[in-house]
Amino acid sequence: MPRNAFYAQSGGVTAVINVSAQGVIETARKHPDRIGKVYAGRNGIIGALTEDLIDTSRESDAAIAALRYTPSGAFGSCRHKLKGFDTNLAEYERLIEVFRAHDIGYFFYNGGGDSADTCLKVSQLGDKLGYPIQAIHVPKTMDNDLPLTDCCPGFGSVAKYTAVSIREAGYDVRSMAKTSTKVFILEVLGRHAGWTAAAGGLAADQPGDAPQVILFPEIVFDEAKFLAAVDAAVKAHGFCAIVASEGLRLEFLSEAGTKDAFGHAQLGGLAPLLAKLVGDKLKYKYHYAIADYLMRAARHIASKTDVEQSYAVGKSAVELALAGKSGVMVTIERQSDSPYVWTTGTAPLDKVANVEKKMPRDYITDDGFHITDKCRRYLSPLIQGEDYPPYANGVPQYVTLKNAAVPRKLKTAFELKK
């Protein structure tokens, strides 16, 4: 008898995480002799713990196909990290109860580094608690900070958004700089790694193009050097456009003083701090924007390369499970830069979980304010191609799934520990 599969989304969602869901579900449907139903966890792993499962078999093929063009997390996501077996055994025992009740033998978890840790722990249920299950991590993170993979699905689209946005804003500011705004700051997401900010550098084709300054978390912020770079750009080109990563290092200049459920400091609000610094010290008129959720939800300007890779990792996850693999993450492996040729591979989860991939120093110019040619060669293929969603009445058409609940079989409820 074919066993059922569990799929869930975790962490911050992206413009293309649903494409990976599409890849998982469509591939599973091609193997009814091996996989029964695909149950999705409502709000990530929380859906498994609370037995709040979604029956994806109730969705039409057309609805699942429409996930390709729909941003956000179609089944709901969460920030909930499983603690160790020794400290919170009850959660693992509950997972086994739910999985056994619904005959779940495959586990596909779609997320970033913390999600890889959860997937690793689930893959160990057989050895530690006697419940064999094949667990495959489906990578997703717009931060591009997962190790052992060329890039992370979700990143190419925010990279494209960043490059397009700062190019367009640069044209705007340049046209007004004579009598109005001379400095524009775009704050982008990126906690410890500057990949997203670096993508802004792709907008600059020649010296003087926006952005003239990029601020990376990997480079310690130096106020005097920053102000000198801004002033020099204004004097040379009439304006200065800046891309700033929210995780800029000055003991996390933009920390809001709160933490998310993964224990990460809540960031944001860097741009107004930098803008005030420019206004106070240089007396230039400024504007700023905080991209935040807009950049990770921007399916309308998604990278076609990113879309294709997002589907591929979902498809490959199912194929790996059917081949008997477990405890691995699907990876993207680059075979050449130009033309960009890639394939999927695998990496062991114990080498992926809780490891961050930061930008190499040779991807950042010596002055610390821009990207090198080596970085450009790495980034450029990831934003190539357009994959526009269908439009009606002037706006993109996205799908909202039925998300029909699977009837509960357990009599006991489960209370999550905070």
C-alpha cells in the first residue's frame, strides 16, 4: 500500500515557494503506486503537531498548476523550531502519533536553515524513536545563505526586484537632483549575509550608475567612510543611490529590540537612521524606502531562472524520497557561468542545518561599497528571464486554494510550548 506524504512551508515566504509546492505535489501525483495523498501542514510544522492537515488531493490540477504564479505560502507558514530530543521529547512523540495515524511515510519541508534543522531531526525519528520516515529538505530562502548549494530558490527573484528597483529609483533621483533630492536609500532584507544588497549592484552598468554605495552586513559600518563615499558620489554625479542591508553591522544598527520565534533579532528601520545621518552631517535632501515584504512577495517581477529552480527542487525532493534517500537537502549545482547551466544535487542535512553562507570578501570591492566582477558573474545568471503571471483587469491573477481539512483521527489535542 502506498504511504502518504507530508509537505509544509516554513519561515519567511517568498515569491516562488509555492512553485516548489507545485513541484512536490505534481510529481507525487505521477506516482500513485508509491505515494497516496500529499497532506500539507497548515502553518508549517505546527500543522503536524496539532493534526491540522490539508488534503491537497481536493485541489484540481489547474489549481496546483496556478501555484506557479502565486506568491506567499499557499498553506500557511510558521516560525517554530523543534528543540532537541532531550529537551522536548513530547513534540517528537506527537509527530509520530500524527504521522502514524495518517500513515505518513514521506516528509518534505520547504524552508531555510532553521527548517533544515527541523527536517534533520524528523529524519532521525526512525533511529531515535522507532518510526521510519524519509525526510527531504526543499530549500527556500531569499537570504541566499544556505551552504552547499549554488543558490537558494527564492533569492533570484528578490535579487531581480532589488536590481530593478534601485535602477528605476536611480533614474528618478538623478532627474530631480539639481533642485531636490540628492540621496536615496533603499533598505533591503538580509540578516547576516549581504547577498540581497549585493544584487543591487547588478543595476549599475557603468561608473556613476545607481547604486553608487552598497552597505553589506559583512563589512563593519564606518560612519566617516560612508559619509565620504556619499559626498563624493553627489559631487561627481549629482546624486547618490544607496542599497543598505537591514543587517548592517554596527552591533545590528537597526535592531528593533524584539526577537522572532526562531530567536533572531527583529530587524528593520535602518534606512531612516542612515537618512538622518546624511541629512545631519551632509545637509543633503534625502528620501528612503524600506522594501521589506514588498520584495519577497513580488511575483510580478520574479526571475524565470528562480521559478525553474524552485520547481526543480520540489520535483527532485519527491524523486529522491522514492529512490530511498532521507536526511538530505536538494541543492542547485552550477556547471557553468555563461551560459548558465545547472542541475540538482544533494547535501547531507547535518552539514546544512544552522550554517550560514555569507558573501566571500572577494565579492566585495576593496573600499567595501560595491560588488566585484567575480560577484557579478555569480549573481547575473540568477536574475535572468521573466515569468509574468496572468493578468486580468490590470492586476495579476493568483490562486487561493480550498485548503480542505483532513478529518482528525486523534482524540488528544496538543498545546505548543512557547
